[in-house]
Amino acid sequence: MIRPVLRRLARLVIGFLAVVGATTLALLLLASLAGWSLWQRIAERSYAVPERLVLTLDLRGSLADRSQIAPWTLFEPEPPLDLTDTLLALDAAARDPRVRGVVARIDATSHGFAAAQELRDAILRFRASGRFAFVHADSFGGLGPGNEGYFLATAFDRIVLQPEGTLGLTGLALEIPYLGGLLERLGVEGEIVQREEYKTAFETFVARQPSPAQVETLDRLLERVEQQWLVAMAQSRNLAPAALRSLVDGGPWTAQEALAHGLVDDLGHLDEVETEAKARAGGDAELWPLARFAAWTQPKEPTAGTIRVAVVRATGPVGFVLDGGEGIDADELVDLLDQAADDEEVDALLLRLDSPGGAPTAAAAIARAIERLRAVGKPVVVSMENTAASGGYWIAAAADRILALPGTLTGSIGVIAGKPVLARLWQELDVHWARFARGRHAGLASLHRPWEPEERARIEAMVDGLYQLFLAHVATRRELPPERVRTMAGGRVHVGEEALALGLVDALGGVLLARQIFPELLRRPAGTPVQFGRYPRDALDLRSLARLLRRLPWLGEARLERAAPPAEFLAIAPPLRLR
């Protein structure tokens, strides 16, 4: 009788020691690798940077901003650059006399339209500094569309396409599935409450076709984006918009046809472009990846009077306790913002925001943390990327200034809640659920029955209450008349240029425009030096390490109860892609 108990106790103790030992070993390994990486970087940077540089940049993969740094990248001599890193590195390169130009590789790309706009603007600023910018593509989309990649490529002063490649300049399209008919045949119905008619995020699951409100929204957004897309490309290629429109309608094109129509400047291979770039820069010029340039030329300690800006990334849906999933964990972001508020080496904060929305309680908690930063005299600028809508806009509205790109999707001031009802599916499958409950509304969240009229009335009241709070938050923070906010709300989604006209954002631009705004917010002279830095500065500080360890699977069981979206849901569709 005693022996089994002792055996269980022994297994418990051994298991506990194994976990503690594994954790300790992991910490020691991380610390060792961090020390080795730091020594390696210091040793490598002891070499002189060449006097003539041509930077190389690969735009084919993802550049999406990362809320958290992947742990394995901490030990790389040249950590990969995200979107914000790339923009800041190009800006630094444009001011470095050793940099003569840049050679980029590109394809169809999938950065999102607004991100492509910001990258495009950065390349144009780089060229305006007197440096050249060449871009090479194996193909723009193959047999498919390459609209976004070509849009970005037109910012360069020389586009070279591989002779065997194609240019998928085909025009823009949106395709959205409507699953209402299929789910109805399967016996799945939807209970939806929305404020108001333009809050159409769930239509794809419950409708057979788009509502008039969604048709109006999507047609308007597509028209605005196409206009921005065409005008920018036409200006860069010295084509009349009508002529470019005809070329879009005639596409896709072979490489030879693209050259004949003036859509590209030459046909060739990457090595030929690199050789040409080195010759233009000077015979002794070296090719350096932009990531290496960024790592080896990081700014030193700021000089006296420099405005020190913490750059925080927030990417994905907003929620609480994401358990390592993708998105913005409100607890972590609030902790980070409070840390910046207490940090004497932080004068202001730039929040790079790319979010379709999420839980309103999470968005409100982040907005409150932004207000605490402002209360201690540290201004906050929100720089929207592809999307900052619904709960994302709730967060942005709390800032001193809001910046958006012309193609950013924002607004969507509204609330939506719902649940699928599987009662008919279970009936057809001959599955019977027994329910035991105490309380009149104990089954309100059940997926096995629809809401009772009294329950639906309560949901309507809760959604309406959240909507009123959202409207009041926007009216107060943006100093807009409540009635004006109501007319632009209702779930309506706006592109950045529309949002500027409506007063929902303050200016069109991105991270580099923010550089000009911080001196004004801090009442410093125009032109005061501004130094941006990723925050937290040390990726292996104790708080970051704790967050990293929480994400390691061997420290706990995966929890599935968080898989479903919260009932309070503000999200809209993913960012617009040029397809």
C-alpha cells in the first residue's frame, strides 16, 4: 500500500526536477548563445566599412513587422529586417556618403498595399538623395498577377526583368466566398448582432451573397486603391494614366512585350544588374546586404538634446492571453508601454500598428496604457500600416497623432457579435445533447440552440452599449462632434486618404514622417535630432525572456479553450492585397 504511494511521489519529484533542470539548461544555453553572438558582432564590426557600398535588398519574402523577435534571430550577426527596420535602414543609407546605390530583388510580393506604398516612398526618398536604385525580377507573378510587386518596382530608376519572365500586370480583383448556402445545407445557422449595417465581417459565413452595404464598401475601396495604384505607376514610368490603363487591360505580358511597351527598362539576369551597379558606384565598390549595413552602422549613444523614441510593433488581432498564438497580446503590450513610461531613457513612443481589430476590452486596456504614457509627458504617435481598423482604431485614437498611408484600411467603428448554431446539424446526425443548467440564461453561449428572445435582447443591449462607448471614445480623443462621428461610423471602412479628410487621422505618411512630428509634440525646435530604437532595447531582458519561456511548449500544456474568438469581437477582413 505504501510502495505505490512512494513510487508516485518519486515520479512527481523526478518530473519536477526534470522540468526545473530543463528550464535551467535552456536559460544557460540562451545566455551562452547571447554572449557568443554579442562577441561575434563586436568582433565583426571592428573591421572598417568599405568606402563605396552598393546595398542589396530582397523584397520577395515577408517584411511584416514582428511584435516579438524570433528567439533564434537574436544570435545572428545580421538579424533579418522587418518593415520598420528596412525603412529606417534605407533612410540611414540615404545619409551615408559611403552608400552609392541599392540593388533589390523582387517578385509578385505580398506585403499589403499600404506597406508597399511605404516601401515605395522610402525608395523614392533614397533616389532623391542622389543615389541610384536598381531592381531585378525573375518574374512578376509567373502566370498569375504581379500587381503589387510591379507597383513597388516602379519606384526604382531601373527595372530589369529576366528574359524568360513575365509581367502579371492584370488589374485588381477581390474574391470573397459566401458560405451561407453550404452551411445551411450542413445544418449550421448563424446568430449575428451588429452595429451597424456596414459592420459586415460575418457575412461570409452567414450570407449567400454580399449585402448592399458590403457591395458599396468593397466597390469604393477597390476604386480608391486602383486610382492610387495607377497614378503612382504612371508618374514613375512617365505614362499617361489612360495609356497605363490600356496596358493593364492588355496584360499579362511576356518580358519582351513589357520591354517594348516601356514597362521595364531592360532584360537581363541578376548578376548582370549587380555588375552594372558596381561599375556605376566605382570599380572597388562592394555589395553589402542592407541587413549587414543596418547591423554594422547602428547609431551610437545619442548626443545631448536628441529625442529618444521607443519603437514598438503591434501586429495582428487584439486579445488577451494568446498563449503563443499570432496577434497582439494586450497584457504584454500594456506591460511594455508601462515599462516605457517608467524608462528615463525614453522621451516618446512610436507605435507601429497593423491590426484588423479584436476584443474591445483588450483594445481599451492598450488605449489606457497609451494615455498613461501621455500623462507623464511622453507623446505617442501611432503609425498605421496595412490595417488599423475597428479595435485597431480604438487603440490608435488614444495617441497624440495618427499617421496612415493613403491605402491603409482604417475606421470600421462598430461592434459585431455572434455565434454559430449547430442544432439542426446535430438533429440530422441524430446526435442528442443533454443539458443541465442553473440560471435563466445559463445556455446563452451554447452552440446547440439559438438565442431565446430575452437572451437576444440582452446581447443587443450589450453590443449597443459597447458601440456607444466606441463612439464616445473616438469623439473625445479625436475632438470631433459626436454626431459627426456617428455619420462616419456604422462599421464603415475607409482608406487612409478618406480618413484624413474625415479627421480620423492627422497626416498621410509613415515612420519617417513621425521623425518631423516628435519635436513639435515635445516643444523642441524643428530639426531636433530624433533617434528611433526598437523597444525593448535588449531582446533578452528579464521580461522578454519570461515571455519567450511562456511560449515554449515543454513548459506547459497547450490550452485549446482560447481557440474560439471572444464574443466581443470587432475585427474586419484581412489587409487588402493587390491580386
